[in-house]
Amino acid sequence: MSEEVKETMEDYASELEASYKEFDQRRNSRYEEQDGPDAEKWAELAQMMEDKTVTTVKVKEAVKGGLVAYINDVQGFIPASQVSTHYVEKLEDCVGQHLDVVPITVDPEKKRLVLSARAVMREKEAAERAEKMASIQVGEIVEGTVDSLKDYGAFVNLDNGLSGLIHVSQISKQRVKNPAAVLKEGEKVKAKIIALKDGKISLSIKALDEDVEAAEETNTYDYKESGEATTGLGALLKGLKL
């Protein structure tokens, strides 16, 4: 999770700094009495950040740019970008909810504690995806729904919660120039897993159709002769009464 937290801080540096500034001004005017020195609590928070310790907090209020929550009576700020892995339209709806968070900034001098629920969610999602990836294998037949179409292929949301790509060359035995000419978004499809690499799933409808055709051909030619045919003179004269 350390790489994800680092990436998050870099990606949202400017946004976070703007949130810090506004939140600090508000806190200094309204919570000045609560900002007394407490070295032991800040040391514990610093250790939590280093250990990537996840803790559950209750959201106390929504402010411009984020949410307010407390850890051991120390006021923390959850920037809007760190509330979830998806966009939260109304931060007010989060008030009173419990969130699993991890400290991503602990600054005793500035009395700045920044928390992230997004980092925890991303870590959990990554673990769940890794578990699901370990449960599938090349050659397996899967079903899913076409999520989006690109010039190079179709992305499919599989029924097991994962997603895969059907490259344009794997849609049909016939040449396909545009996936949209054969598939449509929302369509249910069945495909064969042909590759698993770097956490990505490659699917093929063409391979599945080829398997079906091969099976049909095998069934067509797999038979035993029940009689014998011959044009020998003895066979032709056999049973003939002269």
C-alpha cells in the first residue's frame, strides 16, 4: 500500500494543499483550544502512518473540501479526493458514517493530520482482485457483459467481478474492422480465457467458436462401420441358385 499512498499524494498534491489551507484557517479560528501540544498522541499517529495502520473513524462533519473525523481526540481531515475510490457528490451524506482510514500526513508542528479512506479501499480492492485472479486459468470458459467498445477491441465485465479484453482479432473467425459492427454495449457474451499476464485477462470468442467447430467435426467423423462392402465374384454369386 506504500506505493499507492505515494502515488495518491503526488496525484493530488495541489488539491490537497488547497484543502489544507482552507481547513487550517477554519480550524485555527474555531478549534484553537483543541490544538494544545500532545506529544504522545502525535507520536502514536506517526507510528500508525509508518505502519500503515488502518483504523475506523466516525465522520463528525462535512466542511468545504472534505470531512472531519477524530483519532484519539486529535482532529483529522479527510480531503474529498480521499473519501472514496469514486466521486462522492454530497459529502454531507457521509456525516455519521464510519470509515476505515489510514493516516497519510502527520505533522505535529502544524497540527495537521490527514486521513485517507481511498487508500484503504484501493488496498482492499487490489487484494480481492488478486484472489479472484488466482481462481481462474487459461482455457476456462467465462461469461460477462460488454462494458465498452474501442477500435482495438471490447472490454467485458465478467460475472466473477473481473474484467477482460477481447481484442478485435479475437472476436470472430471473419475479419472484423470495427468491434461495434459485431458487438454492442450491454450484450451478454461467452468467451475463452487465452492469456493471463500482468494482471490482465485476454479473452477470445473466436477460440471458443473454433473449439465448438472442432468438437462437431470430431463427432461427425467418429463412427464405426457396421457392415462390409465388397465386389468380389464369390460374394456376388453367394446364395445364387443355379
